[in-house]
Amino acid sequence: MAMTQRERYLAIGVGVIAGIFGVQYAFNSLRAKLDAKYRQIEVAEKKQTDIMRELNDGFIAKKRLRALAEKSLPNKIEAANAQYSDWLTTISRESGLEGITVARQGRPKPNGAYTAYDFSLKADCNTEQALDFLAKFYDRDLLHSIQSFKMIPSRDKRDQFTLQVQARALSLAAAAENQKPSMQSSGRLAMTADEYKQAVLDRNPFSPPNGAPKLETRELKLTLGKSADEELKTKDEEGHGVQLKLVSTELPPGLRMRGNRLTGRPEEAGRWSLEFEAVDDGWPNMSSQGKVAVVVEEPPPPEVKVEPKGFDPATQAYLSAIVTGGRGPQAWVQSRTESNKLYKLNVGEELKIGTIQAKVISINPSEEFVQFESDGARWICDMGNKSLAKSYEESMKDD
């Protein structure tokens, strides 16, 4: 049965709509697949980044292990034992220790990337020799540490001890079986061995180490001919008394040292650089040197007292208006301090307000100014915000 024209239009419309839905479905399906692919790409890129990071960390760790391997004992039990025992014996002899006994304690302790070896040292020494041993031990750049350090005093001899040391050293798995011992300095020591000895041997065992005092005064300013009594200030962290000794041989003329005070009457102007040594009374005595600049200046000139100026009513008097009349132009001056008193002045008349005593010479209505004369000097006052006193002052400056 043939379709009517309307049915054909409806069929075409349904077909178009179905086509649109089909295209939309295909587009959404394609976009979902693309999104899934993009997510897979992101996951893959993240995995790649993580892998690269792990590789970089591995390269860095490998480089560090290679550097540490140079500080390691040999990767062989017999070689590690012999090398470290010989080294402990050598530095003990170099430090002056006597009756030296070095032995390995227990079995090696493997721990994956390294093996730990424990060693014991027993010897006789004094305090200075023990300090030498410690300096040599910590200065060598090896993978080792002291686990225990004991100094047992001798009953018969003063400053004699039985030294007992427990040390641990590491052998890395990355080290060679015939790894040579590191001869580099570790850089762990903040001072030299002699400086450590001085800090330890030359100190009071019942108080902290004594530090050097400091001279705090850096400059003194004195006046020529004026009596001076100035204390040179010092600082000592432990609170010890401090005595100053003059290292310089020259003092400013007229001055002398009394204890830590500079006294006298300066006789010559100038600048002197004085060097002092500050010595404390701690144990042992510590000292330091410092400089003080002494500046002797000329006395200041006598002070001139200036009496303050009194109030001038002319500072509150203003040219308020210029009027014209049958008798010619007239200037009006208003004095605010006299209850706004108004002075009406013609040419030839005189005015006296405060410090201003003037005669009217001319009045100019078109340009709004008045010419006055005071003590033979002529000056101008304009209409505006300037007082008579200000106008007179500025006119005198212009002249």
C-alpha cells in the first residue's frame, strides 16, 4: 500500500532522528574509547617517571657506595681483620701507648650491604697519649667508630691509665677483597691535636674551660683641658676578674692608666690608637689583645643664649581691602589681635602695629597693593594671605 505524502515526511523525519541518535551514539562511544586511551597513556607516563626516578636514585646510591667503598675494610674476613688490627696497633705505637694488645671480638656481623667487625684495644698510657690516639683515630677517613672508651687510673702512678677501647669497623659488599686502607683525612676534627691537648690538659677539671676575656671599649672621646676618668670596659664569660696591660708605649699627653681606668687632663688634641692586653684571673690565665681609639677634641665654643622673640601683632595684620572715594584711594588694614580693628589709611598717613611702623607712600587699586616706607626703606604689601610682618620681611630680602 502506497504511503501518503504526509506518511513519507514522517518516515523521513523518523529516519533523520534515528540517524542523529546513531551518529551521537557512535561519537560518544568513540570519545569514551579515546578517554580510556588517554588514561592509559597517563598511567604509562607516570610509571615511566617513577622508573626514571628509581633509576636516578639507584645511580646516586651506586655513586655514594663507590665513594664509601674507598673507606671500607676489604671484603674478605682475613684481610679485614689483619688490616684493621695492624692499623690500630700502628696508631697506638705512634701515640706512645705501651703494653698494646689488639684483638677481634666475636664473629663478623653480616648485614646485607656490609659486614661489621668488632675490635678491642688494651694499653697503658697517660692523658696526652690518649688524646693523641683519639686524634689519629678520628682523623682517619674509615667506616669505623668507637663503641666504648675507658681510662682506668693507675693506683701507683699519677696520670697513668689502663686504656680500654672497643671499636667497630665496616666492610662493604661493594669493596674489593684486597681493598687498600684509606689514607685521607676525615675532616671530623675541629682543632689540631695540640689545640685539643691545650683545651683538655690546661683546664680546671672542676669548671668549664676558661675562655679569653675581651676588651669591649673601642673608642673614647675626651675634651682638651677637661678632667677625664674613663673606665675601659672588658667582658669575661666566666665572670673572672680582668686586668688590662698597656701594650702601646704612648699615651695622650696629660693622661695615665690607673688599673683599668684612663685618667688625667688631656693636654693635646688629636687621635691615638692604644693597644691593650686583657688578662683574666681564671685557671689557666687567658688573654687577648684589643685596640682603643682615644680622640681628644677641642672644647666647644661657649653657648650663646638667644632670647626668644615675643609675639608680634604685625604677624596678624593684613591688607584686607583697597577702596576708592572722593578723597582718593584708601587702604584698609585689619588687625586680628586687636579685636579685628580696622585701620583706614590714605596716602601720607602712618601706621604702627607691633614691629611695623610705616608710612603709606602709594595705593594701587588696579593691582591691589600698597607701598609703605619704614626707616627710609620702601616695601610692598599685596592683598592676600601675607601679613604686614611677612610682606616687610620678604621685601627686605629682595632688596
